[in-house]
Amino acid sequence: MEQRILGRTGTPVGAVGLGTWQLGADWGDVDTDDALDTLRAAVAAGVTFFDTADVYGDGRSERLIGRFLRSPEGSGITVATKMGRRVEQDPAFYTLDNFRAWTDRSRANLGVDTLDLVQLHCPPTPVFSSNAVFDALDTLVQEKRIKAYGVSVETCAQALTAIARPGVASVQIIFNVLRLKPLEEVFPAARAAGVGILARVPLASGLLSGKYDERTRFPDNDHRTFNRHGEAFDVGETFSGVDFATGLEVVRRLAPLVPPGATTAQFALRWIIDHPAVSAVIPGARNPQQARANAAAAVLPPLPQATHDEVAAIYRELVAPQVHHRW
């Protein structure tokens, strides 16, 4: 798999990583054996980067990854976790003492002395402008609790504020064919600063897999059921904030652009990989088959410029009025 440098960490990672929210919670049930098999299949397919968070299953995702890291297949994997969503979203909680406690818990869950990358998990907007917050993160690096830190953001404005911080190694942001706004300012700023981009929600909660239609129903414990209007967290995290019916129409319009032999999901991932500012795209997977299929997107040839132009045109017509001004 193509290797790219993960921003200011200086660490090479595969262009396709693995997001592990699915292995923790909020996507229906995934049992332990299936979760470990998914991690194993991803690594066998060339994945070297896992993204997790302390809130995914209240630590379940981290603990599963920690178990995998102790297995023969677990060497050489870079793991990014996130912190801050297990408490009320009040900037007052973003303190050095809490950061120490949160990272100590993640270190225990993952079974490591030093975390590879810790990201603030979509914190309240004032946190991005707090010198004290970033001084505390620098202290964690000095104390060797973490090797590097980054941020996960909801908006492009938050991303730009974070990129200006000299210690920020990476920015995780929603980027897919339904969310093109990061291309305007965030990606150029990140490249100029040497900050890595982690593209999350690349398949728009599975919408861009091409497997759903108007009859599709999701389990009650799946965020695609309970967060369609932002009832539990930012609605932009579910189907990228796009109305489900609109998303289905976009997928139908994209179908003629999918290269022969590729799936719609692989096309959507390859489209992201084509952007050099992206260090890694981090699709989730619920089973080994999905993990292998996602990783295979990295070996597809780059898409023609005409395809990128058509994606942009579809976005402007159908999607931009819903999302471009919001995130």
C-alpha cells in the first residue's frame, strides 16, 4: 500500500487506514471475534494505521485494539486515539489534570506506555483558541504520555485555527464527495504547515457504499437511526449531514463514474486518496470483507480529472445548498 507521512508526526502510514468506531458502539452489534478478525484482515491487506477514541464503546474499541497489538500481527501499527467526549462539552473540562487522567486510561486500554497520537475529539469551539489547552498537550508530550497530538474537528474554521498551532501534528475532518469545503482553505493551509489530514466519514456512514435505498432500515442502536437530526451529537457525523434521499440521488448520479471492476465504496475512497493533502483516509469496517475491500481502494489508479470535475458539479447542484455553509 502507498505510504504517506502523517503530518508533523513524521510517521509513514498507509494511505488507507481503519476507523474503529464500528468496533466500539453505535453501529449495531459487533462481537469480539468479528472485531479482532476485522483488525487482522485490515493489517493483512496493508493497513498500518488505526483510528479509535476513548468514547467508542466507553473504551471497548481501544481495548480490542490493545488486545490485537499484543498479538503477532500487531507490530508496526500506528494507533491514534481521541479524548474529550466522555464528559460534558464544557471548555472548563479541558485541563492538564483531566488530560493526564484521560490519556492514562487510554494507555491502559491500549496497553502502551506512550500513545502514538492523541486527538482532541471535536471539542467546543473555544477550546481551539485556548493557549492553556495546547500548553497542556505540549506537557503530555514532554511527560512522554503521548508522542504527538492533533485535533478532530467539525468545521473548517476550527481546522484552520488548529493548523495555526505549531504543535498540532494532524487534523481529522469529514471529507468525502458530499463534503468538499475542506478543499478551499483547509487543505492548502495544512500542506503549507506540514499538518497531516485524516479524512473521516469517507463513505458518509455507508451511504456512499451504494448498498442502500429508500427501503433500508438500520438497528435502533445505530446512529443512522437515532442521530438523523442531530439528537445525540453533531448531525454532520451521520450521512455527512446530507438528507438521506439526497444522498441516494448523488450515489445514483455517481454510478456511471465508477471504474470497471471497482465498487462504489472503492471509487469514493480512491477519490479521497487522489488528494495529496490527505495523509490517510479512515473508513470503518464491521467485518473482514469490508476491511479488505476498503484497503483495495489504495491500489486503484488515480481517477481522471474529468471524473473529479463531474463529482464537483454533482456536489454543487445537489449537496452544497445543504451542507457547504454549515461545516
